[in-house]
Amino acid sequence: MQDTTGSAGSATETSVAIDDVTGLKERTLVQRIMAAQPFWVAVALVAICGVMSFIEPNAFPTPDNFFNITRSFAFIGIIALGMTAVIITGGIDLSVGSIMGFVGIISGICLQAEFPWWFAIIAGLLAGLACGAVNGVLIAYLKLAPFVVTLGMLSIARSLAIVVSQNKMIYEFGPDAEIIYEIGGGELMGLSNAVWLLLIFGLIFGFVFNFTSWGRYVYAIGGNENAARLTGVPVDRIKLQVYMVSAFMAAVSGVMIIGWQGSAINALGTG
């Protein structure tokens, strides 16, 4: 005869487990927000601003200081958006600062040679994409470690910036200098152009990560690369694109910052 006690006990335990699960309620919107790390980071930021405004009421909460702070972090924020895609895949890109400097030098030399402003911007962006493509090919197809590859590109891009610029500051931007100054250092409705660009790119990246197959592929690779490959995700191609996106965002920041500073130096983006 079969002992049905164990089976009955298992069924009872299973039914209890199911009841426990079905009794759970989905978290409300407020609960999801409260559980999110970015929410508490935002709270901490607001608290810091409040303390600084209390300590320095005549200096910190002024419109000029707000403009300067937002403009300064916008260049780093633009780079951070591209880096986000890399980090989601489980990689890292140490070369973005050097790519930023290299792109600034390329655009500055084109302006100094009196090429049109749009040509200088495109040349800089293409230079950044080329650096990202090298990173991506070595990491995705040759299976080299992202840390090693991007550390190498950090040195290569910085060295290229020094060689191309002949270790000199480039500040003569030719007849289109005012256009570049306005693009990088201009403002609209109290915010600098760099901040507006950061907001636009932030919305684009948010949409891509949440509502496109490319964004789901990026998350899948970061979750389990082997499983993603087995389910048909083009892992190598996506990883190549991710590093190109990271370099492109560094290039955008490089083009913007030379317009703000009014000069291009090969030390741009160091640190």
C-alpha cells in the first residue's frame, strides 16, 4: 500500500503556499516610488540644497548659481547617459574622458582651419564613434575584457589628442566661432543649451530603455549574457552598439564644452 500521508501533506503545503501568494497585493505607485533608490537620491539632493540655501541665503539659491551648477553638471550628465547603457550590459567604459578630449581637439582643429561649424561638429562626432567602434569590436567580437580595452583607449585617445594638437591650446575658431560659442554656451528660458540637451537625451534614453526591443536586449545581456544569446538576442552586435553609443555621448559633450569654454585643450575630460 502507498503512503498517502506525505502526498496529502505536500498538497496541503502547496495549497497554503498558493493562498499566501494570491493574498499578496500589488504595490501602489507611491510604494514603488518609495522603494526606488533614485527617489531617495533625489530626496538627499533636495535636502542638501535646502541646507546650503539656509547657510548661504545670499549666494546659493540665486538664479545665477542655479544656472552655473546645472550647466556644469550637464556635460557630465550627457556622458553618464551613454555610460548607463554600458553598465546595464555589465561592462565599463573608462575611455569617455579621453574621447571627450580627442573630440574637442578634432572639432577645434577643423574650426581653426576655417571649416564650417557643422563640418567641425560632424568630424568630432565621427571621431568619437570611431573610438567607440574600436572598443566595441575588441570587446564584443574579440572577447577582450572591457576594463582592459577601455583603459587602453583612455591612453590612446589622450595621446592622439596631444599629437594632433601638437600639445597646444586651440582657441582660434575661425569665422564660425560665434556659432560654436552660442551652441555650447548659449541659454534658453534660463537654462543653458547643455541642460536642454541633457533633458532631451534623457527622455530619448528613457523611452529606448523602456519601450524598445533594443533596450530590452541591453537589459537581457546584463542579466545573463549566455541566456540572452540562447534566446536569439544579437549579443555581439548590441554590445558593439552600446560602446559606440557611450563614445557618441562623450563626443556630444566634447563638442558642447569647447563652445562653452571657447577653447579646446588636450587635457579636456581628464579625471
